[in-house]
Amino acid sequence: MFFSPELFAHTAYFITFVALAIREVLFLRIVLSCANSLQVVYQLFYNNNPDIAFWNFIFLLVNTIQVVKLIRERSPVKIPHEIEDIFRTKFSNMTHREFLYFWSLGKQKEITDSAVIDEGEYQKSIFLILSGQAQVQRDERIIATLNRPEFVGEISFITREPASADVNSKGKMFYIEWDQEELRRLKISNPAFWTKLNQILGEDLAKKIKHNSIIQTEETKKFEK
């Protein structure tokens, strides 16, 4: 059977050429790893060129590491049952892994009949209610009641303005808290994730504004009657 050592080199170049047409990153990395492997064998054992073999081994190592990372990132992860409803209702545009990463950045706390946010103060955190209730008050009047799983402080996070109302826990309240500055750093370190987070907070804020508008309209109609 005819065999030419140059076949390794030609096959490696052909595979590299084919890789130029591949858009899917994981498949691209796998194909390039194959090409690098053939180059290592050819340059080291047939062409007697250890320098080129060395650099192709480095390329092979880098591509292999990236393949492993991509496979791990894409492998399914299970969201704990106790927060599955929160993922479905608030974070469905994130992947399971992104949601669990975001969750890991927060700190869970518990308070009883205490202030969560004071009107006029700049906020350092954003909250998500896990159990219990929070009452939003302005001019000593309750304007909204928040339950699981609703955000508290997202307006200040989005606008960077001081709080426009007081928010107090009603009885015992369990919540998770994220540091605003830590989240803002994601804009640079993870812009794709930052975009998704802002979309979630924006949609949540829009729903609250719409809900409050409906309530105010109904109250106005009652007053007019």
C-alpha cells in the first residue's frame, strides 16, 4: 500500500483550509486540533523539524484546552428546585449556567420589620425577595406591596438616582442582595451577560410602571365617582 509522509502535511493543510469555513466555535476548535496533531507527527517524525512541531504542539494544547472549556460551558447544569421558579419567571433569557453564576454573586439575608431602602438615599445594593413581603411607601402612603420574586432597588441601579420611595419589610422577609458596583463591573468583564441582566431589570421595571399606572387610573375613577 502506497504511503507518503507528505500526506500528513497535505491533510493538515487541507483540514486547516476547511476550518476557515466553519462558524461554530467548538467544531472549529476540534478541526484545528486535528490539523495541529497531524502537523506535529509530520514535522517531528518525517520532516525532522522540531521547531515547527513544537509550535504546532502549542497550538494543539491551546485548542484542546478551549475545547474542554467550551464543552464544560455547554454541558447542562441543574438549577436547585427551591429557586427554579425564580429562574422561570425572571431569568429565562439567561442560560442555566449564567443564572447560577449571577446567583452566586449575591448574599442571602433575613430581616424583620426593617427598612430595606430609605427615600432620598443612593443605593449600594439591589435586592430580590425570596419570601415575605416588602411595602413601598411615599409620603407615608403605601403605594405597592412586593412579593417573591420581585426586585427592590432596580430603579436606582438603572438610573443611578437616589431612591424615590421607602421600602420596608412587612414582618419577616428573606432576600438575596447584590452589590451594585460589583454588577456594574460586569459591563467590562462580561458584556453579553451585562446586556441580559439589564434587559431583565428593564422588563421588570416596565411591568411595575404599567401595574402602578393601572392602579392609579382605577383610584382616579373611584375618586371621580
